[in-house]
Amino acid sequence: MPAQLHVDLERELDVIVGRLREQFDDVDLTTIDEIVHQHAARFAGAPVQNFAAILTERAAKQTLERTDS
């Protein structure tokens, strides 16, 4: 993965973690970060990376909703 792409993805993941932290303030930040990065890893090899961040956020949110209930 090119260095700039990696930096941009990490920045996007940080933003996702922040948004999910606002929605799930009762969940530990480390847990949210781990969930986001686990889902991001699933999409790391996808041929089209344009939607990887969106899919990562959606999957992480679903995981957190299941955990939160």
C-alpha cells in the first residue's frame, strides 16, 4: 500500500472512531478503535478502495449496536 494511501486511510479511520465514540459514549474508546480497525482489515485487499471507509464505518456501527443492546 502506498504511504500516502496508508496515511489517508488512518486519518479516515480516526474520524470514524471519533464519530462512533460520540454515538456510543458508553463503550471504551479502545474497544471502538479495535472494532474499526478489525473491519478496516476486512476491506484492505478490496480492488476498489473508494468505499472502504464507508463500509468499515457501517460494519463497525452494526457491531457496536449488537454489543450495546
